Amino acid sequence: NCLQLEDGQQDVKSPEKIRKIQNVHSVREYVRQALDPNLDFLVSRIVKTLFELQRRQYVKDPIKAKARRRLVLGMREVQRGLRS
């Protein structure tokens, strides 16, 4: 998310400035998950709650917060969490 300027400096774009590309692909035939707006809402609510709890714990004690993560995003973080 960096742009190289003429003078050699990098311009970091904020997430708000990055244009989002809509997913134009339809759901693939092997996906059997029922799409439900209510489920989407509930999942987003629990993820936000976990993120807030993790942030609050980090403010209180950063070392313990890193040792006991409540929310793990991404395959590498999941693998790292499983190893420890």
C-alpha cells in the first residue's frame, strides 16, 4: 500500500484512501454455506467483541496479552499459535 514518489520517498496510503474492489465473482458451486445476513451480523459482532477484549488486555498488560491471544487472524498466526 505504498506509492513511490518522484523524489524517492514513499507515500503510505491510509486504509480509508484505498479503493476497494467489489467481488464480482459468484459463489462457487462447491460452497455449501447458506448466506445469511443475520449470521454475518452475529459473526462480526463476536469478532469486534474479541478484538476489543484483546485491545483492552494489551493496554493493561502487553506481555500477558501477547501470550494469551483471544483473536488470531491469518494462517501464519494460527500456525504460530498452535505451535506454542
